[in-house]
Amino acid sequence: MKYTTRQTNLIAVIIACWCCGARDGAAADAGRLFPADLPEAQWVDFQASGFAKDVTGIIYRGDPYPISGVPLGGIGCGCIDLDPAGTFGYSSIFNHLTPRGGPLNMPFLGMSFGEQTWVLTTGRTKQYDGCVGYIHPPVPLGPDMVLDKVKMVEALDYWGHHPIVDMEYQTDAPVSVALRAWSVFIPGDARISNTPGAVFEVRLRNLSQLRQQGTVAFSFPGFDSHKTARDRKGNVWEGPPNPPRRNLPERKIVRKPLTGDPTGAWVADENWNMSYVLGVLDRTDARLGAALGIDGNKWNKIRHELPETTPDDGGTSLAIDLNLNAGEQQVIRFVLTWHAPYWQGDGMPETGGNTYTHMYASHYPDAPAAATFLAKNHESLLGRILSWQKELYDTTEIPGWLADSLINNLNTIVKTGIWAQAKPPIGEWCRPEDGLFALNESPRGCSQLDTSPNSAVGNLPLVYFFPECERSTLRALKAYQYEDGRPPWALGGCLCRFVDGVARGIGYYEMVKPSHGWQTVMNGSNYMVRLDRYYRVTKDKSFLQEFYESAKLATKFAFNQRPNYRLSQIVAMPTYGTDAGKGPIATEWLEDRPYRGYVSHAGGYRMAHARIMRRWAQEMGDTKQADLMDAYLEAGAKALEEHLWTGTYYRCFHEPETDTRSDRIFTVQLDGQYFARAHGVSGVFPAQRVNTTLETIREKCFSVGRLGIPPNFVNPDGSAALDIGGYGPYRYFTFTTYMLAMNYMYAGEMETGIELLHRCLELFSCLGAYTWDGRTGANAETGWGDGTDYYMNMALWGVPAAIVGEDISGPCQPGGLVNRMIRAGAE
């Protein structure tokens, strides 16, 4: 295989980073969260506060600049992003779910010493990034802030290791300052992780030889600031279908002082049923006022006064005065919690749809209850978070850059998760102790709850760490299963319309309006994969009993899409133009084009389904069903060989009766092989065919784009498919690249698999700075990404098993990585 000079240099960097890391062995400066002057936008090993051994992370300082930062919030609680500019970004804590509220573009922290005030932000802002459509240049930043009479930071070093953000600010102040902010995310503890709040630990260090008197202030914007930026301008809804506006009453802001621990303010909008607490721990001397926003004059006065509150503004500021002796360090801990117990099915407070109740409201009756919980337990909670992260950083079976990627990959559960109590309109089948949990495909872009392909590909860490959440969703799919056996394609919100790059429509956060279908040929198998994933991970025999008949129905539907092909229809598409999902074309996961006749990708995936169903049937003693699966597998294998094997790879599709075919190299053609190996059943393609196909993809497809990542389709001669249309000639899906890398690993080609995975993750997090933006795909020529917050990217969590040659249950066994993480995070 030949590489360009750029690719050769990139591979050298990848291998060097993987083997030994870009190590900085110097000890962290006293009191710092991590050392100064670390290289930016690349993986580097360093010492960090709270960790006995070196960790691997990425320091963001300038460019490339992450559009989004770490989301702070528990699972199913909404979240607020803490951006690398030292600002609040997107916010869904007050149920602006789609489009996500914000970006707020507001600083939240400042300090004053002597006669000078520093607002702790770089002043960068950003435009709303819905990022819908195919590959496009990065969304431009907004105008820089202008704050009169104060200084902003000279630089900001940002290290995110979800759910923790560590920030070191560079100023010319006599007191240095850092921030560790975190929310509760503890694998294995869904109840505690369902906490709506965050803690902000401000670390002040007097670097001078003189005593320093000053003030540190925290500012939180009012309820209206959390609307989406377009909504604040009054032009959110443009063109049908338009969710109807509810006639909500005028806001009624009520403030109550909060005494004890924490001390601060409890602010509520009683008419809109929203509230929050902003407080400080272990202090009784807090000063309170209105929000400081982006008004430099207000920030400049924090040493002496805070602005007065007004009846129509729900914002709050909180200031702490302090004295620091020469060389002294102090930690000021602020706490922010919220309580907005009801959300609307259309996804925004002002719109309609069914009303659902957040699960967190069953644990915390109000915002002060959550604040009190964090105040009492902050030390142990942070210790538990650091402990489970240590297991990942210290593990010997995966390299540091992968550990960092796996940790931050989990932020998607927080950004996209929603968790309802078992109350109407949800049916009686929902158990009160479980409620109903779902992940949203893309709240900023293509909003719809629990889409079948996204969950089949990407919810493995949810099953690993919060299996009760996935079981609640599977019960919903079983309850909504159609008479013909098909499971729902989504629980709600599948009528997409995009206006100005943002999803519009009705029901994007509904849980009781299942969708009949799209990508129908894959959906029965998506359901089977999810069922087996849960069973494979938990080993819960009662689950097998509960879902076996439902799995048989879904299998019957999945394997009867082309009746005239008889048993070989297991690897075939529905007849063109008669897609059972009522769509205009027969399509599948890669939905930008039709597929006809026998197909390698969807066919291989359903072959994996058959092998999994056969194992279920054997465990249930259902020999008739097991024999039927054997018959399907035999017919499918014959059709794959006769109609799709070219000698060096499987062609995309072939419809023999019309001789319609596509001989392009479909680089994801072996996804079914990955699912078979990951689920511990025999591969669906002959081993020699797999090896030959992987060699073809490596030789013909890796070098098509200058970044060395194979796009979705490549011409048989190895040239770019310039006339491909749809997603374009250089576009690849992030999750399918992960699965391709894992196919190499399972096939024994570990070096190639590691190299491809590292290359993809480096583009994602280092070159593109998409670490908390969840791009669903990118361009192998330009590196530009598309899509936002797609939870299918959590397919990355299959790598810990693949890299040691185990199926997905391996990391859950005693001593396995997932098992160790859960044990470490337990009290």
C-alpha cells in the first residue's frame, strides 16, 4: 500500500503516540490541576490532580477550537455545557430540548483584587450549530465579547474528562486561578447519576509575597437566556410542520434565601414550573445580586456591590470575599442545581405535545434537595468519579489515547438521554421503579427518540453501565411492537424537516408515538441485536423468558422482506419501490441511496441476527426455530457467494432478475461480521473471504482521502467515487470506521485496526476538536465533520472487548474493564 507524504508522517505520529505517548514527566506545579505549557490539541501524558499516576488527555488552548465543551448534568436531567471559552454554551436544563437552548455565550466566573477585576473568559462566542446536512466547513465563531473596565484571561487551558472539566486560567493577577467543575456520572449507579446539578471548585493561589484581599463571583443567567438563540430572536419556527405554541402565562419570578449548607439563593419561575439553586458550600458570608451577564461595568463592581435583582429577571450572582496570605491556597465551591420536572413532547416549554415527568423529580422534590445532597456528599462523589476514571487511565489493555476517548465518549449519554417517570401518557406496562429512558438521535440536528439504528449501533455503554435504563426502553419497544412483528423504528419524532440547519417538527421528545418504520430491512435485526446485547451483558435468564416470543416475531418480520427469494431473502432488500416502511426507496443505515436485490451489508447484518436467534432458540429448547435459522443461514451464505462475491470483496448489491448491480467497494460491508464476533457467535462470512476483503479495503480504500480514512464507497479500481452523490465521495461514518477497525482486530490484524482507530479518533478530537460535538461523520479529504451529538458514536465502547479478542460480555466478567470501573465507582 502506498501513502502520501502527509499520510506517512501522520502514521508515524500515530504509532509514536500509541507506543509511548507524548509524555511530559514533569510534576504538576504545586496547586495546579495539571502542568503548565503542555502541548495543545494532541494527546499527551501528564500528572493531574486526583490521580496517582499519569493520565492521557488533550489540552485545548486556541485552535483547533471545540464548538462545545463538557456537558454538566446527570443522566436524563438536562445539561449545561461548560465551553472552552470559559462560558456557558448550550443548555437543556429548563427543557429547551430541541433545538438545545443557547448557546448562552456568557461568562460565569470572575475575580477582583485591588482595583482590578478579571472576568474569566477568553471572550470567544459561537453561533448556533445544528450541523444538519452533509459535509460542510466548520460553523464560524460569533463576535468576540467586549467587556468594558475589566480584563479577560490571556489564555485558558481546557482539559475535559467527562464528567469533569479542569481549566487553568492565565492572567496577570497576583492570584492564579483554576476551576474543576463536575457533575455526577458514576457507571453502575443510575440513581445517583440521575442528579440535576453540578459543583464548581474554584482554586485560588496567592503567588505574591503580599496578603491579597479580593472577591470571587459566580453569575448565572435567568430563565429566558436558556432559550435557543433563534427563539430569543423570535424566528424559531419557519415553515411547516410547526409545533403549536402554548399560551403560557407571564413569568412569575420568586426568590428565596437559602441558608445552611449550601448558602445562596433559590430562584423559581412559579408559572413555568422551573427553579434553580445557586449556592456556596461551607460559607455563610455570601453576597447575592442579579446576574452579571456580559456587562463589564457590573463585573467591575463585584468587590463592592452586586446589581440589584428585579421582578422580571431570574438571574443571580453570588460573591465571596476572601483574604489570601502569601503563598496561601483556597478552594471556593459553588453548587448549581435545577428543577424543571415537566417536559413537552414537542421539545420546548412553549410548544405542545404530551407532558412527561422527569425521573429526577422522584428523587429530588425541589432544587434545594439536590443542592443539599451535593453539599453533603461532594467529597465522596468526586472521589468515586476519579476512582472509576483511574481504572480506565491505568488499564494495561488499552492505550492512553483510547482511554481518554472512551471517557469523553460517555458525555453523549448525558447530552441525549431523557428519563420519564411511569406516569400517563406512558402505559401501564411501564414499571414505576424503571420509568422509561431513551436516547435522542441528535437534539441539535435530527431530533427523534430511540431511533432503531442508532441504538443498535451505539448504546453498548448504556447497557454496560446503566442496564436498567435500556431494559425500560426495550419494554417500550415490546409494548409498541406491531402485529406483523416489526418493532418501532423510533419512539417519537421521526418526521424530519430542517430549517436553517435545525430540526423542526412535532413530537421529537414524545415517548408514546412510535414510528412505523424507515430502513425497514434492518429494524428487526436492530431489535434482536439490542435484546441480545442486554442478555449477553447481564446474563439475566428472566430477560430471555420475557422477550423470547417478541424476538421470534421480530425475526419473522426481518426475514420476510422479499418472499419470492424464499429463504435467501435473509440477504435481500424488499422489492424496489415497495419498501415495507412506506418509504420511497428500499434503503438501510447508509440511507443516501437505494439498494436492490441481494445485498452484502444489510444481508450480513441479518445473518448475524440469525446466528443470535439460533442461540436464543437453543437456550429455550426451541429446536424448530433453531432449525429454521440454520436453513436461512445456509441459503444466505449460498446467495452471498453466488451473487455478491467478486473474488476480492463483496459487491454492494445485485438484483439478478434485472441484472441491476453496484460493484463499488462498500467499505462497511463486513459490519455483520463485527456484530457476530462481538456477540460471541460464529462469523457470518467465511474466514478467508473476510481476510481477503479486509486486504482489499486496506489496499484500495485507505488512501482515497488524504487523511487515510476509507470513505463509504470506493470504485473497484481504488479511485474516489466522484459521481456517487448523496453523502459524497469522501464521506465516512464515524461509527462504521470504529467497526471496521474492530473487524481488523477480530481478524488478527491488530496493528491495522489500532492504526485506523487512532487515525479516526485523532481527526475527531485533535484535528477537528469534535470531542463533545458527536459528529456522525466526516470527510476523509478535508476533515470537516457533520452531524451533532449522535449517540451511535458510542459504538467505540466495543473496542475494549475487540482489542483483547473477547465478545462484549468479556469486559463485564470479574476483573474485566467494565467490571473494574463499576467496582471502583461504587461506594
